[in-house]
Amino acid sequence: MLIVDRIEDGFAVIEDEDKHFEAAVSELAEDVREGDAVILENGVYIKDISAAEKLRSEILKLQNDLWE
């Protein structure tokens, strides 16, 4: 799963499990922000909605586990 870690100086730092790489901001869809899960489609990183929902679900479960 690709996650946009941060955007700075015209580049997005994208992490893929244990690796990080940079992509030019011009390679991101306009609505992509830091923390978004993305996929590469036709040379452009777009939001990966299904991965984002999975991440949200995992985070909510972790939060709920803290309160139990």
C-alpha cells in the first residue's frame, strides 16, 4: 500500500511498506493530500479509496481497543 507521507519542496514522499521514494507534485492528482493512500494510474498518483477505508477501519479498531 502506498501512503503519501509528506509533501514538501515540490515533491511528495511516498512510503511503500519499508521503502520511501519521491514523486514530483505534478504526478499527484489535485485532491491527494498527506496521509492519503494512493495508487499509480496512467502515470498519476490518485487516491486509493478502498485502501483508505481499510486504513480508517484499522485505526478505529486500534482506538477502540485502547478504551476496552
